[in-house]
Amino acid sequence: MKIKLAWLPAMGLAALGALATSGLAQTGAAPGERQLQIVESLAAQETSPVPPESALTSYLLVYFRDETHSLHIAVSRDGYSFTDVNNGQPALAGRDISEQKGIRDPHIVRGPDGAFYLSMTDLHIFAQREGLRETEWEKPKETHGWGNNRSLIFMKSRDLIHWTHAIVPVDKLFPETARLSAAWAPETIYDPKMRKMMVYYTTRDGTEPEHMVYSYADDAFTTLTQAPRPLFTYPKTTIGTIDGDITRVGSKFHLFYVAHDRPGHLRQAVSDRIDGGYRFDPTPVDPETVGTEAPNLWRRADTKTYVLMYDVFGAKPNNMGFSETKDFKNFRNLGRFNEPGSPMKATNFSGPKHGAVIPISPGEADRLERYFAKPE
């Protein structure tokens, strides 16, 4: 399978040649394995109309697994039982689309233009063990900390099959980020005031505490257009905050996130505006007694019920946990995928990590399933 890589123009031919030499251009997918298609542009595709909300009765889940460091996709017709479209195998190999030959933390959203925006962390935490990197991390842990990286991955599609692709080296784009040692868990949301897709993510300078920042993407979703700015300030400056997830609910913006504080648990902050002003609330949100991260909020079709999904990384094996809320004060524990008594089911996959769910139409779910069911 030949894959075309749509790189950032700013990277230049020399950088592209270096990446190709490093092995990035080689395929990470097994021979004959069906994958999503990387295209140079979406110009040949029709404009994507935004389906009416009443038509969005199915769900799409993107996630990754530590075992593959690749993108996985599952769909659901009822919001309870999810089935992987590629029978648990990667929908897109991380080695094909990243500097570090692995991706983490996928997030997807539908924009007001009807297109889908997919963002991911460019990071492979087991690259040395798998012979993909000579060192444990890209830069020394002593000066840049655990899991250091510098790039985000942006992809855009109109049909969930064909995607443009760009690696966004944040530290090279803005002088202010020269000390950057982490660019993790990017998410995208439309800012109606700016009329742009706002990208927010976790970052870190050297070995200082992690914090969340935001910027804006260009229309093609290939780069960031302004230096990142602080999104949320935790009251303890020595405590890192990661994995922000913003959802507009009525006139308010709800930010769920992780604080490396004690006691643990996910937390929620609410603001009247999208790009700041989030008020600290110490109240724990999730019901877990082990470590959680990567909160993601989504609404059940035709209801006022929201589902908060989170990565229960403290579980053995790793799993996704779920809680429901209508008032954002009381959260009902739904348990984890495939646990006794839980209504949440993963029919043909296990070990999902750091995922995101969006509503889609049954036709869009059908298209993905047909694509992956079709032989090469």
C-alpha cells in the first residue's frame, strides 16, 4: 500500500528528506491490511453538509492501544455497544504518520464546515524497546522529562475515509516554545467568536509542571497560526494539569481535565467563554479508586444525558470507564467496558486508551464498516 504524506510546507524539503531517511515513509501496516487513505488535499471531495442533529443517532469512537501506538476506530448504533470497524486492528498505522513512529491520544470532532478534524500526539513511549529509537526519549529525560516530544498530528476528512495529514512541530513554529518538552493530547473545538478551529493541548517547558494551552489552526488544518496561550490556571503552581476536554453546554463551556494532585480523580471547571476564565472546583468527578485520565464528554442522542468517558489506566488490564450526568453535579457510575453489570460493551476489541466519541449518522457508520470489510 502506497501512502502519500501531506507535510507542513514549513518543514521544507530537507526535513522531509530526513524523515524519509529515518524510515517514517515506510509502511507500518501489514501487507494487505486495509487502512484509512492519506491524500494530499480534500479539493476533489464534495463539501460535507452538516447533518441535522436528529440524524446523528450513531457514534464513532477513536482510540489507541499501547500495543500498537496506532489509530483505532469503533462505531455504535446505540451508544452502549461499540464494535471496532477493523476487527480490533489499527485503522491507521502510527508508524506511517508520525516522527516518533507512534501516535497517542486521538481526538475527533466535526467542524461547522461538515469536515472531521482528527488530532493526535506524536509520541511512542516504547520506541527504544521496539528498536525504533536508540534512546529512551527523543531528548534526555533529565532536562525534558518523561515522554518528551515536540509535535502534534493534524488530519482532516470529509468522508472519514480520505484524510489530509500534517505533522505540526510546535517548538519550531514559535520562538516562545523553544523549551517545549511535551505537546500532548490535542483537542479541537470550533470558536464561533474567532470563526476558527481552536486547538488546545497539554505542554511542558523542560521538567516544569504540565499545563494546558490553546492556539488556532489554519483552515486546511495543517498548522497552528499563533503562539499558544494559557487556557486554565490551577491554584497550586507546582501541580501539573493535563488532558483537557471542552464541551459547550448551553451558554457555558465545561472543561474536564486531570490534575496531578491528591486526592486524584478527574475535575471540572466551567467558564462563560471558550478560551479562558475557567473557575477551579475541587470536587472530584469520576468514581474510580484507581488512576484515571483522558476525560471525554459526549451526549446521548435525543436526550439531555451526557456521558463522561475516561481512561482507567490504573485498571489491570487498562479499560475505559463511563459516568452519566444531566446536571454536571451528579455523576452516575456506568462501570467499565464489559464489566459485570455495566451496560457499556466493547464487542471485538480490548485495552482501549485515551479515546473520544462523537455522534455520526448511521450512514456514516455503514460507510466505515463497508470500507474495512472490503477486501484489497
